[in-house]
Amino acid sequence: MNIEVEAIIAPFLDKDKKVTKIPRKRKKLICVLMYLSDKFDPHIEYKESEVNEILNNWHTFNDYATLRRLLYDMGFLNRDKSGSVYKLSEEALSLNDFDLWIKGNH
């Protein structure tokens, strides 16, 4: 993970690198969502229960539904019309693209 991302999201991670709270500021929220989206394989379609399980493994405040909704609403995850199959969005910024994004959004 890049140093700028680590610095921005560090206050929102515990010692096990799990998200401890949802940031209120948009820039920090997007950084945390990028971090969480990096936990998904772009080549795999996930059932909702699998998305929930991944998110449960990477946060501590027991609200996978809000995280799932934020990932979807902010364009990090796509889902089918039934809402039962999710896939990482091809358009979402990856952590590798973060340097360019953050330098343009100070």
C-alpha cells in the first residue's frame, strides 16, 4: 500500500489493519473504500453473503451492510439487477492509481 494511503487511513485502522470506523470526510472515506475494495478479486463474482464475509473480515464495528452499500454507491462494486451478485468495478480506482487521484484532489 502506498505511503499516502497509509497516512490517510491509519486513524481508521486497528493493529490488525481492520477498519474501525467510517470516515465522515469524503476524501478519507474514498481512501478507506479503496482499501476495502482491494480485498476483492476483480475476476470473481461474489454472492452477497461472500461480500458480507469479506467485509466482516476487514472491519470491527459490525456493519457490513453499510460498507457494502457505500462500496456500491461510490462505484467500487457493481451488482446485478437482482442485487445478489457483486463484482469489483473495472472503473474504480485501484490503490495503484491512488497517487494520481490524490495529487489532483488536495
